Amino acid sequence: MSVVKAEQHKTELDIFLCRHEGGLQAVRTWLYARQARINTEWIGLSGDDLIRMQGEARNVAKMIRLIDIGPALTEGGN
């Protein structure tokens, strides 16, 4: 695993291990609210605006997964 990926894994693992703390739970709640808002807003969009909204939705989902499930990277590197 490269140094960058090892550092990313460590950071993601640190976030996951703090998932029960109040501040991170507040961020998780905010992320779910943002995801719900995106789901109502994207319908009327097209072109670059739609692409940006899809990217934001993807990032929000990725952060929720990190908090709920854990790091996407494994120590073995993927």
C-alpha cells in the first residue's frame, strides 16, 4: 500500500472509530438531511448542474458509508 493510501486508510479508520461521538453523529444527521434535499432538487436539473449534483450526491453517500460501514480502503490496499 502506498504511503498516501496508508494515510487515507488511517484517517478513514479514525473517523469510523469515532462514529459514536456526538459531533460525528451530528454530521451524519446533517449528511442524511443533505441527501434528502439532493433527492428533491435534482429532478429539475440538466447539464452541468445535474452533473454537479450527482457528484455531490456521490460524495455524501461515500461519507455516510464511511461513518456507518468503515473505510473503503483495506490495509492490504485496494
